[in-house]
Amino acid sequence: MRWVDTHVHLDAPEFDADRRAVRQQARDAGVAHCVIPAVERSNFDTVRKLAQAEGDSYCLGIHPLYVAGAQDADLVALDEALTAHVADPRLVAIGEIGLDYFVPALCKSPLRERQEALYRQQLKLARKHGLPVVLHVRKSSDRLLKHLREVAGPNGRWQGIAHAFNGSEVQAAEFIKLGFKLGFGGAVTFDRALQLRHLAKTLPLDALVLETDAPDIQPHWLYTTAEQRAAGHPQGRNAPAELPRIAECIAKIRGISVDALAAAALHNSLQALPKLGALLV
């Protein structure tokens, strides 16, 4: 089985001490490829060079959690970087971009309007450069969909991934209708995640892709509670090598074999991010 981790922040400082070992552990676990998204202008070159060094792929974009420090010049820099590297086979999407209405400061002016403006401008850049998009979705599905519909091309369709999807069935259907795949990762491994597990079970198999979002969104076997952390137990670090075990959980929820899920997830990843095809031969 070959797995694709469609969303992993391998450049994060949590991996500074052992990054190459982490990537090798993932390979040993069957994770053939990792997609590494940028989050701000300062790491555009970092993710590009890391993807090249490890044989992986990358995305360029400005994450909504970084809008407070983002300048208009950063959008210009993004456009220039996309122009310079759009022919790079390892540049597979614009991302991670989107909207976040979970963080209180981002729900109020001026950051609410600022993140929407940056999101919309980056959608336009995706259209300009002919790239898919990798979306940050956190309590923001309806607004994300609104802008997607308004910026859509002639056929109204997109390619890309709604990463760490956590919306409703109706919202999931709307993303799928626009052409998106939905990313599922460690959050689905928690028994209490009833709505997410329901989606993982009932959504069309051809809508799902797999991800870790490492080092974040730990699966249940790595997670420690606030009480445990207060008692001195460290929070487990998520890593791309956890993807096959997360996949086992999803396969069990769906009542299908792990092999069937692996084949579907790989096919879906290639549909969402078509440039992966040449990298996975």
C-alpha cells in the first residue's frame, strides 16, 4: 500500500531536531508522499526546498491565522513566486488558504474582513495560475463556499482539498459539488467525534483524502488532556508515519478493507492535486 499524506507541516519547528528521521519513518510506514503547505511568505522557500530535498510536493499560500502580520506586498510576493515556480512539478496547489472563525480575534473587525480579502485574492491567484487550492476550514464553510462560487471559472468547478473538514453533511455536499475532496485525519479517531465519524462513514468514498496535519491534530493515541499535561505528561507529537493507523480507523468506521481505502484515497488525491501523478510513478 502507498499512502499520500495530503497535508503535513513538515517544516514546523517541532521537527527541527529530527526532520529527516521523521520523513524516513513515514516512508518505512508506507507513506510514499507528503504535501507540505506554506502558511506565510517567510516559509515559501522553506517548503519548496524541503519538498525538493525529500522528494515530496508543496503548496504556496497565506494561512488565515497569519493574516494579522500579512501585508499587501505578501500577495505580490506570492504571485511572483507562483509565476517563478508554476512549472515546478512539485508545486501542486495554492495553500494553505481559507477562513478561520474559531479564533475570537479573527471573528471581529478588522481581521475578519482582512482574512476574507486575502482569501479571495488568493482564489483569484489560483485561477490565474491554474492551480488547485488547499483550504483551511474552521467554522467557516459557508463563507468559503460563497467566495468559491463567486470566483469560480466558467464551469463553476475547482480542484483541491477542504483540509480537516469539520462542517455539516450539507456543506460537505456543496464542497464536493464544486469539485473538492475532503481531508480526514487524526480528529476522526476520537470516539466522541460523532459528527466527524458519521461523515467519514457516509460520505462518498470518492470524496475522501487522508492527511495528518502533523505536528497538529493528534490522533487519540497521541493526545494528552490538559490535566495530564499539568501533571507533567507531554503532548504527543503527530507525524506522517501515523497516517496508516489513522486510515485503519477510517476503514473500520466505513466497514471496508484498508486496501480499498488506500486505493481510493490515492486515486482521490491525484484527482484533487493532478500534478502528484507525475511524482508518484
